[in-house]
Amino acid sequence: MNTFVYLHFAIRKVAKFMTRPGRVHHVAIAHLLRHLRCNTRTAGITYYSDISKAPVTQLLASIDAPTDFPLVMFTDSSWQDCPDTSRSTGCYLIYCQGGLVDAASFVPDPVALSSAEAEYQIAAFGVSGCEHTRQLFQELHGLDPDTPLTIPILTNSQSAMAIASSDRDTRRTRHIRRRYHYVRHQIAQGAHIILKIDGTLNISDIGTKLQDF
């Protein structure tokens, strides 16, 4: 899963049925194993000394987003895609020097009442993950832990951006758990900026839904 990040979604989904798998689950697992057997030597993660040459940097440049940040995070959520529990699948991807350093595809416990809440929840988990990456980056570069280091958050949800950028709770957002407002705090402190990216360009989609390659 470290180098085949696009398989996170499929692996998480079949893992739900480890205790009582059916025929369809065995077929899916066999398909994944065949894919790994046939593509093991083609996978890898590349880091760039010149970050301008990284595909992630070129993606950011194509949407006029800032490209001079060494760390960048993409987040996405698939709202209530679990038919059994109505929970949402989320994914965040954290890149450093153009290469992936942290990724997760998961189903958080709270049942989101809207797609905006689901996107906001995943952004909160991603921001927490960024804290570990930020501290490691600062340590490797001999920086003081209190050195400011802003990490952009790329999301395709305009509503989640509005929730994260405002201190007001409205009738539609007051039910959201307070702990997810950690995103607001971090943005207000300058630790993150939140940017819009079109859904077709959001690479964190690989962790929330099946993709055609």
C-alpha cells in the first residue's frame, strides 16, 4: 500500500469482509493480487531536488495555485458511500518534494449529515497528519519546531472551504463536532491555507472511489 497508493480504496473495502467473505470478495482479492504480481516492478515514488519538475507541482501550476511550498496535502471524501452504515470514505495524501510521504483511505466513525461535513471531517484528519509530517520536515532541515511552515490543503469542496475559513456556526453547521474545527484554528494560525481544486484533478479521489486508468 505504500507504493500502490491508488489501491488504498479497494483494499480498505475488501478488508471490511475479512470475517465472512463471499464469492464477489474473493474475486476482487484475486484481481488485486494479479495486479500486484504483474505490476510490482513498475511502481515507485519519486522525490525531486528541483520541485518544479514534480508532477504535483505542475498540477498546482495548472490551476494557478502556489507552487513554492515543500509540503502539500490533497483531501477528498465520498459521502455516505457505505450502504451498511451510511458512513463516508475519506482520503488524504501528503506530498513532500513532489513525492508521497503519508496517505490514508479510511471511514471515520461519525455519520456525516452532508457532503460538506464529510469533506470537512477528512480535512481535519489530514491536518492532524500534517503535524507529524511538519515536525519531521523541520527536524530533518534543522529548523526550530516553532518555525512557521504553511501547508496548502487542496479540496474540491467549496462548502468545506467556507466552513474552514469562517468562525461562525450556522444552522447547517452547528451540529459538527467541535474537534473538527481544528482545521479552522490551523488556518487562522497560518499553518495551512485552503485552496480549491476541480474534482477531476483532485488526486486524492483515488482513496475514495474506484478509478479508471
